[in-house]
Amino acid sequence: MKFGSIVVDGREIVIVQTGKHQAVPMASLYSLAGLGDAPATMQALIGAANDELERARLALHDSVNRLTPLLDTRTLNWLP
């Protein structure tokens, strides 16, 4: 699983890579999986450590096939 941060409408969004040049917002995955709020920033994700990574794996497994549209990672405004 690869994570990253992008800027959308002036705010940070944490995304998860789902395939070559494809990603989805973590918040969308968590919402579809019924897992509550996703970490709002990469720092929050890192700070939550392994427990949050396990939730992210569960959300990705449960939800990724129901998400449309996927983000094209070649066109995103990445945060450093």
C-alpha cells in the first residue's frame, strides 16, 4: 500500500494508491467501509501507527472495487 498527500481546493487530502497511476481518497475508502473518519493528514496517519494501517488495509480491501472515479496520479498536485 502506498500513501500520499495531495492538495484539492486548498486542503490536504490523504490518498491510497490502488493501481498503476490510480489512487483514491482515504476518506472515501473509510466511508464506504463504515470505518468512520480517516486520518486527515499524513502526519496523523503516521502518528496512529500500525492500528491505522490495519484499518486502511481493511478499508481498501472492502471498498476499492466500489469506488468511481479513481484519481489519475499523473495529474495530482502532490505535497512534499
